[in-house]
Amino acid sequence: MHTEEAVAQYARQDELSPPEKTLLNLLAPSARNRPILDIGVGGGRTVKALTAISEDYVGVDYSREMIEVCAKRFSNRRFEYADARALSRFVDGSFFLVCFSCNGIGMVNHHDRLRILNEVLRVLVPGGAFLFSTHNRNSPEFDGAFRFPSFERTMNPAKALVRGARFLGNTIERVKNRRKHKPLEVIETEYAVLNDECHNYGTLLYYISLEAQRRQLVEVGFEHDAIACDLSGAIIEDDSRDHSILLSARKPLLTRDAMRRISTVPPPPPNTNR
Ligand SMILES: C[S@@+](CC[C@H](N)C(=O)[O-])C[C@H]1O[C@@H](n2cnc3c(N)ncnc32)[C@H](O)[C@@H]1O
């Protein structure tokens, strides 16, 4: 995420995906003109859509290069360097909507994912929403198989030469990356951290099923009824086979402590004056 190539690739985009459109349409009426935090803003793909909901917007990223490119693209918006694992620059209850799009939350290990979820919960106002996407453990990409890069056939000899050289270069990079990262994979019952095809096997990514993701959100303190979408933008109850799932999870209106206090308050004595 720090290379010129990655920054340029992300800085060209503006379009929302179908599930992002579905969930943002649902959230927009309650989020209108309320503070929004866009974590892992990258090259700024989501800036236009989110600032159309509220001008009270801040985008953060732990890649300084991404923050610089966003500041150039949208000079009238606020961007800051921050790591989602420690959002200490923001006080509790600062935002109504927090987004972490394009599986950005999947770029850290399990311990750090929980830190991020806790930080998001902390900076949300009660009743606020967290919109994020995650790699789906029930997708065929979870099979662990090595895949060669794609190669598009052509009858043009010059093009064939260029494509052949690119195919060879990518294959070598894939084999090298695979050897380095495969031994670092983590496979657990509730989740897996896998060396998948992304960036020519150059990274480890977190995979989880919808059911387990819902459980994880509740364990951290979010409401149990997170809304989920598949890649077509349809709302789903059970897991899909798509490589990613989008979710919108609410922070409860009452904290767990407040709920515990309420449930331990003894009932008032019966009214004997009737
Ligand atoms: C896959 S890119 C998506 C960029 C943009 N949100 C989009 O949808 O096009 C993920 C972004 O999240 C950022 N990121 C990943 N982990 C992060 C963390 N712990 N704190 C802040 N940013 C993070 C990366 O630097 C990268 O810019």
C-alpha cells in the first residue's frame, strides 16, 4: 500500500460496489450530516459518496502515501495519518458512521482485528454503525490452491511476447511470495489468515464466514443483528460463496455495563396504597 503502483491504482477509483450502494442507501438517512470516519481511505474511492451523505468527514490511512494522494485529489476534505488499531486521536463517541471498505480490515492478524473492532466501537456514538467488508471463508478462494496468473492468448506476435514476459514475471513473483508466506498461514475454527492470490501471493489476508463474523462482532460488543450483503448487493441471511461479504453492524444504544446495571436494579416494591 506504500508503492507508487498501489497508490496510483487506488487513486483512480470513485465507483461504489453494489453492496456498498445497498448498505449506504440504508444508512444514509440516519447518517445525514453526522460525523463519518473513513478508515483505510486508500486513494479516496469512497470520499465522494460519503461526503455526499455528510460534509463532517475525515479519512484516515496508515499509508502516508495514500493520505498525500487523497489530500491532492480532494483538497477541501480532511485526511489524517492514523492506524485503525489505535485511534487515540479520536475521543469516545466521535462518529455516527465508521467505514473500512474493500477488505482493509483483513490486512491484519486476529489480535489486531479485535483491536480494530474495539477501537471502532469506542469511537462510534451509541446507535452508530460500522460498515466494512471481509473475505469470506466459505468462498472457493479458500481452497488454498496455487493459481497461475491469467494469460490472454493472441495471434499478434508482438503482443504475445509482451504478455508472455509478463506471465513469466508474475509467475516467478508468485512462486517466491508463496514460498515466503505459505508457512505463515493460520487456520483456526473461527477464522483463517491465508496467503491468497492477491498481489501475486504477496500478502496474508483474514478469512471468516458470515456466521463467525456475526459472533465476533457480538463478542466485541456490537448488536447481534448485523446486516450483510453479497457482491450482487443483495441482503443475505446465510453465507454466500462470494469472495467477500459486506456488513453493517450497530453499536448498542446502551453499553453492556449500563444494561447489567439496569438488570440488577431490584424491582420497585408493590404499591400497597391501592
Ligand atoms: C484495499 S485498500 C482500500 C482502499 C479504499 N478504501 C478503497 O476502497 O478503494 C485498504 C486500505 O486500508 C489501509 N489500511 C489497512 N490496514 C490499516 C490500518 N490498520 N489502519 C489504517 N489503514 C489501514 C491500507 O493502507 C489501504 O489504503
